Amino acid sequence: MARLGSWIEPFPEGIYVKPADAWVDPSRPKDKALVTHGHADHARGGHGAVWATAETLAIMDVRYGQQNANPVAYGESVRLGEVDISFVPAGHVLGSAQIVLDYRGERVVVSGDYKRRPDPTCEPFVVTPCDIFITEATFGLPVFRHPDTGSEIDRLLHRLHAEPERCVLVGAYALGKAQRVIAELRGRGHDAPIYYHGAMERLCRLYESLGVELGELRPATGASKDEMRGHIVISPPSALNDRWSRRLPDPITAMASGWMRIRQRARQRNVELPLVISDHSDWDELTQTIRDVAPKEVWITHGREDALMHWCMTRQIKARELNLVGYEDEDE
């Protein structure tokens, strides 16, 4: 009798689905690629054909050039070879999906990256029971317990209002995190213009074209220091301490990332206002998701695999570690 999931095979460059002759999130060009979302450690250009949500395909077009695209809507099913494939929301960024693979009575869910917190910029995570659940473990240690997002946004606004002669410069990942921070600010009643680094413009405009309202955005380039006093400026994390930031009015340096839970990381980046806002699940959400999905096996990708493997084993859930390459500790 074949072992469970014998028809899918993890390789360093991705997960190969043999009866579909397709790869999930391959890090090298492949003839057929199933892509969970648009971040560079999951999506890349050069594939022969790509199956993903329409939003992910639009993001890939902007970031990597025109794709040979096959859009799949949430809940829609397509068949490749002998495998029925569907996409359900992952709650990570706009268009992010879990890829559901059904083959000869077995179901595998490749979750990609996911979170369980509400996010005004994307569809919420959908629990999908399965036989094998392939999960990330970016924050797979008990020390990682993310605070309420609204309370972190309130801390940002309190600091902004307390020092109106300065601006708050928020480092945020260009795809997903920047747009989420802007939308969360709008949801807390912050209606003032928000200034942005030029690297943010294309993706913010794309989000808006796909129906995500971000309010009034202005380019920081060309704006005077006086214009930006008392305002929020969004930039890539790499711009927090470079020459570009010197044009700003005495910026309060902030960064929005789950890694800001680690004080040493905040100090290394000279972050004055660390904001623990993550687009990944924390420890409690990872373990609760496994309970909710109730798989027979858990396969664990990039992150802190050992602790999550141990948690599964102590609950009689078979678990294994996948050694995929290219999945890194992004600024997320």
C-alpha cells in the first residue's frame, strides 16, 4: 500500500505534484507552476504557464513581467492531469491562496504563507480539512505571540500626535505589509495624506486598481520637510537609515514586522518605534490552525520547524520537515 501523499514530492526548489506534472511555488522556472502568492520567495518569472488567483497574477505581472497566466478564482476547481486543483484564501496578502490538491481520495493542502488575523486588504483564511497540511513555520516558536493589530496602530498614531514637528517613517514590506498598514490606519480614522517612498507606488496603485481603498497617498520625493511634518511616511525597510530618509523632518523611525518582537532586531535597525504587525501566523495561530484542519500528517516548511514538529508529535500527529530553499526571514 502506497504511503499517504506518495504522489507529491518535495524538492529543494519546490513541491512536485507528479500526477499533474506541476510544481507548487517553484524557485526555478518550470513548465507548469501553481503559485500561492506574489512574494519573491514563492513567485518568480520564467515559467511556461502559471496557475494562480487573478490578483496574484496581476502582482506577478508588475513585479516579474507578463506571465502565461491561467487565473483561478477562489473556490473554482481546475484539473491538471489526474489532479483536481482549487484555490482557497490564505489571508496573507492580496490574492494569496492555499492550493488544494485532490487525487484518488487523498487531499493535500499547501498553505503557502498565511495568517488568521483580520486584514482589510485581503480575503480571510479559510479552514480546509485535509489528509496532509503543508504549513509554514516562520514564527513557529512559543515566544512569538503577536499583539492586537489595532493596539499597534494606536501606538503609531499616539506617537505621531505627540510630536507634530516630526514625521513617523514606517518601514514596511512593499507587497502586502505597506498596503495593510495604510488600510489599518484608515480604519482607525486617520484620514490625512500618507507619503510614500517611490518603491511603493506601483504596488499601492495596483492594490487600488483591484479595489483596495488606501485614501490620499502622496510621493515623498518632491515634498518639502514642512509639508511632511506631522505626517506618516511609508518606505521599504531598507530605506529607513539610508540617504533618502535625510530629506524627512526629524523622522521617528518605526518598522512594522513580526520580527519587531525581538528587541535586538529593532536595535540593529535603529528602530525607535517597533510595531509588531505580521502577515504570518504566530505560534498560537499555527497550532490552532493544525487543530482546525485536523490533518493526518503535517509537513513543515520554512521557519522554526523543530518546535512545531515537537508540538505535533506530542499530540500524535505525524510530522516531517521539508528542506525547501529560498524561503527566508523576509522583513515581511
